[in-house]
Amino acid sequence: MIEFAGRNIPTELAEVVDPKHTVLLVWDMQNDQAGASFNKQDLIRTIPPLIAAARRAGVKVIYTQSTPYPWEDESAAWIRRAMKEQKVDHASKLKPRRGRGSFGWQLIEPFKPEAGDLVLEKRRATMFLGTEFESLLMHKQAMAVVILGCRTDAGVEGTVRDGMYRGYFMVVVKDCVGSDSQQRHLEALQRMERFADIVESKELIKIWQNAA
């Protein structure tokens, strides 16, 4: 830790992820997101021990669930983009989106929130748009967000960039994030090095075990 302009600036990872000012964001571990990840089995193995370590250390655990607007309520820009991606000539031909309560919307096994955890729904691929997440950070006096989940090249990256731009310490757990494309996953991790600490789960588990 160094002092600058009357403030303490963390220099070590343990100072950044101090449980007193850190939350753990479990991003979209849903059946149709995590279920399609190239490293699904790895995520099922590596993530639960990190969540358990966070809980024991008193780090707030927040699950997200992507709940997109039905197409009839979506913006024209998003509809046009989806038509291009799905190669259809009319919005009526778009595939239905995941709905609240559907199998694809539900969290994949074995990820289930426990008492004391929070679950926040969101519409966009960033936690800082259209949710109460930033208010929660203020209430918890949190300065650091540790993020894991799916997808690395979509919501994880979007949230990391937005969080850094807003002045939060962002930490990505590289063995606990995934995507449906290994190439896009690796490219996103490389891009996020400009905006976040990219760390292994074992580093965080050790830090939080010492803090518990």
C-alpha cells in the first residue's frame, strides 16, 4: 500500500481484494450460457471452491441471471443485429429469447445461491446498466469486484470495462471464466489486461483463507 494525495493506493492483490471492500460477481452461470462453454466441466470444478472461500471470508456473493427483453420490447438496433447474426430477413423469424423460469434461464448445476447471497437480473452485457448493482456497491462500501462466469468475451468483458471506467478495482479469475469459443475467450482475457487484474482462483482462495 502506498499513500498518495491523502489516499491509500493498493499495490498487492491481497490489498485489492480485501473482504472488507470486495464483492464476488458470479456472471450468468445459466444453462444456455455456461452450458455451451468449451470449458464447462472445468468451470464446474474450479468455481465452487472459490465461492466457498469467498463466503467464509465474508465476501458478498452476487449471482446474475441474464433476462433479455422479448423481441417485441427490444430496441431496433438489437433486433437488426440479431437478424444479421441469425441470417434472417424479418424479425418475426428470430429465435425466441430465454424467458424467466425457462431451463436455459436457470442456473446450471451445482450453482445455487445460498442464504446471504444475492441474485440480480439484468438485460444487458454489463452489470452497470439498468441494475441496482452500483447502489449495492455503495451500500457495501465496496471498491473491488471479482468476476467469474460466462461469457468471457461478452458480459464479463463489458462489466470489467464499465467497472474500471467508473473507478472500481476489477479482478477477473481466468480459470473461472468461459465462453462458447475458446479463441474469443483467450482474446478477451488479453484485452482485459488493460482494465483488470487477471488472476488464478488459487491466488484468491489463499488470500481469502488467510483473511477468514
